[in-house]
Amino acid sequence: MKKLLLTGFVPFLDNPINPTEEIVKALEGQIIAGFDVVGRVLPVDFAESATQCLKHVDEVSPDVVISLGLAAGRSKITPERIAINCRDGEPDNSGVRLQDAPIDENGPAGYFSTLPIREFVNASIEKGYPAAISNTAGTYLCNNVMYSVLHKIEQEQLPMRAGFIHIPASHELALQKSGIPSWSLADLTAAIRAMIEELGE
Ligand code: PCA
């Protein structure tokens, strides 16, 4: 059976909950659109996140990699269009802060997602879950993981599609922060499921 590696992240910065971790646990082990969903949760750590994710890619040998990240403040589910060769921003969970640091000194400037992001957005909207393509995955750990997976696929010429989806806060998380849009965990999970179903079309 075809395999789909679905990754999420642990809590980070001022987010005591990361709904991506819960979505991964909810969908792990399910068969969606003919894909056996293998779930893994990644640390928020510049030295570890990508290394661990690439190890999971090697171990699972999936046909598709979908990585999820929290973008607290966004109101829609947003498949990312591009990952850039840059690490910058807030400190990670180990307190490491990087500025203007390339992910790979010899790597290209960026990689486009190889997931069908327009179809993902349309499938989500059709089911009533607001979605839009995002043109920036930022420069923090999410971008780092997306770039690193696509770089590995390109370098090793792996027959694998990969990309990243940022999600809004869950209600549970929004209760602990103020003034951010939020969705129920059930709706967040259903929107991701709708996108995975689209892979079977
Ligand atoms: N979101 C962060 C890192 C972990 C996560 O869930 C990001 O957007 O980079």
C-alpha cells in the first residue's frame, strides 16, 4: 500500500499546545485515499527537526510527505507554495537563535512544493473549510523542514511528493492566548483529511 508520512511539531514559543501534534495523532494509522498514514512529531529545534524528519523519510520511505505547522494568527488552512534557503527568527526550543543562516550553503535559493496545493485548497473550500495558498512558510522551523525534505528528494532523485501546510490555532490554544482566530480540532483535522483525500483523485 502507498504510504504518507504526516509530520507535526511539539509546542513552541508562547504556544503551550501545538494542534499539529494532535492532528498527527488523530490521523496516524488511518488509511485515507489508499494511503497508509504514518505520523511523526518533530522537535522545534534548528539542529534536530530536519535531521529527524529526514530520518523518518528514510525509515518510512513514503510516497508523499505532508508536514504540518502551526501558524497562530492565520485564519485559513494554508498549503505553502515555496520553502527558502534561510533560517532566521525567534529562538528554538533549545534557545538557539539564528539570523540570515542558510539551511544548506550549496543549496538552491528555494524549492516549490510538489504537492497539488491548488487542488488541496479547492478540496478544502468545497468541504466548507476556508483555505488559501500561502507564498511564505517563513524562516523558522517549518520552512527549515519543508526545504530540507524537498532538498533531499531533489538530491537523491526520490519518487516522492512533499510539501508543507500551515494551520490556524485550535480553540484550546486560542483560549490560552488572546485575539487570534481559531478552529475546532475536529475541523482542522477534517480539512487536512480533505486535502489528503485529494491525493487519491
Ligand atoms: N510552527 C512553527 C514551527 C513549529 C510550528 O508548528 C513555524 O511556523 O515555523
